[in-house]
Amino acid sequence: MSLNNLGSIAYRLGEYKEAMSDFRESVSLYTKIGDRYGQGMSTNNIASLHQILGEYPEALKSYQQSQAHFQEIGDRQSMGMSFSNTGSLLLNLGEYDRAAECFASSLEIRNQVGDVFGQATSHYNIGTLKIIHGLFEDALRSFQQALELCEKIGDRYALSGNLIGIGRVHLARREWDKAQTAMLHAETTAVAINYREALRKAALGLSEAAMGKHDPGTAEVKLQEAKDLALAIGTKTGLAECDMVQGKLLAYRAAGLPAGGTADDQVEAVRSALDSFESAMRRYEEIGQRLSVANACEEIANMMEFVLASTSTGDGVGKDSRWWRDRANAIFCALGLRHRIYENNTQFDE
């Protein structure tokens, strides 16, 4: 078995350090024998690892190197893959127009060469972009197209990813039962193949669905599962996503207090929720996920609006109204500054 294949196995098992070592050694060997295709594939795999680890500049550089190898040998099927992967990275960076162009080019090439596996990936990527734009029906159609292709070729790894995509659409529409069904199906599929990254995402989706169904106990259990997997896998994005869901769960609890608890319980829940959202925001800023930074800012703003609305009651967070108002003003000023920075710096430095 080649080093590239060994790296791919380690990658799917979430053993990223071992995978990176295998891929790099593979590139070195392919370079020595002048195998441009092997260089391209191994470099592409290194780029994918950098991306999942939140190392975006390194990922973009490796994708560009990979693409150059495929162009040199005229490998159109691999070019389709390269466009798809580059588009996925640009999507994470919030460069949606460039991502859409890459996805369209990728799907066109894959349709021309009859790459069914690649077609499924392209439809998944397009579905993800549609969710961001709020085009949920279009997103569902894209995920369903991908799902049918995955079932046709028996790709359970991609199947679990598309089920999670469908679950995300239902979460966005607050269709909690449908979201739970899709995520449970994804979880079952991922367990059968020990796909830990899909298990992490499914656990987070199930946590959010449980919150929507007013089941905080289950939400906490699934969130802890996702945290454990994120720590074991070691991805910055995974840890940030866990922070976001934890913040939502704490905010959910804060909204239900002090009923069933004390005023101090509410204060602690609000503080903890803010800490979680701010932690997520910092992680997303570190890896350059602009949309996710904006989402974290929105959650913080929503939390502070809840606080300000509560300060007139004299209960819970209202006990320290001056402190909360001062913090709210500081946070809103910081969010406004951050918003201007991101509005004026929308291009990623290649």
C-alpha cells in the first residue's frame, strides 16, 4: 500500500499528524521519480489537511501547487477536483463569488468526464453555498442530488456528509424533528465506518436539534460527545463550532432563569454564554473564517440585547445593570469596529 493511501486512511480516521507525515513523504518520493500525478494528489491531500486544521494560507498554497501539476499533465478529472477543493477553501474564507465560480467549473468538468464521485462532491459544495445565501430549497435539491449519487456508488463517507448538510438545512428552518432524523442517519452511517469528523458534526447537529425540542439534557450529552471528538481530532474549526453550540445552550438556559433557579444562576449562565461565543469568535478570527466570525458576533449581540432588556427588572442580570450596560457598550463598539475591518478587508491575501 502506498504512503498516499496510508495517509488517506489516517485522514479519514482523524489521525491528522500521521496523515500529514505520510503525505509529505509521499510528495518527496513522487518528486524523486518525476511522477507529476502522484505529486499533485499528495499535495492536494496536504492542502485538505491544512484546510481542516484551519491553516488556510498553507492550504491555498498547496492547492495551487497541486493544480499546477494537474495542468501540466492535462488531467481534467483531477482539475475538477482541484477547482472543487479550492472553492471549498474560498467558501470558508467568505469569498462566495469566487467559490461559486470554482464550484461551477468543477461540476462542468466532472459532468464532461463522467466523474460520478466528483459530481456528488460538487453538488454538496453548491448545497453548502446555498445554505449561506438562505436558499434552503435549492440547498436541499443539491444535497439530494449528491445523496443519490453517493448511494449509487456506495460512498458512505460522502453519504454521511450530505446527510449532515440536509440536517443543517432543517436546523436553519427550525424543523427540529427533520433535522434530528437526518443527523441520526448521518451518525449511524459515520459509526459504521469510524468517520470521526462526521460523528463530531452529527453530534453538534443533534445537540442543536435537542435544544430546539426543549431537551437541554440531550443537548448537553451530544455537545460533550462533539467536544471530546474535536479534542481528539485536534481541529481548530471543530473546537470553535463546539464553543458556538455551547454558547447557544448556555443562552437557552439563561433565558429560562431565574425561574427554576436563582438570580445568580442567570448571571453565571449569561457570563458563560458570552465567554463561549467570544472564544468561538477568537478561534474563527485566528483561522480566517469571516462568515463564522460574523455569526459569533451576531450571537454576542443577541446575548447583550437580552441582557439590556433584562436590566430594567432588577432581577438576575438586572441586579448589576450598570456593569452589564458598560460591558454591552464596550462589546457593541468592538463588534462595530470588527464589522468595519471585515467589510474593508474582504479579499484573502494569496
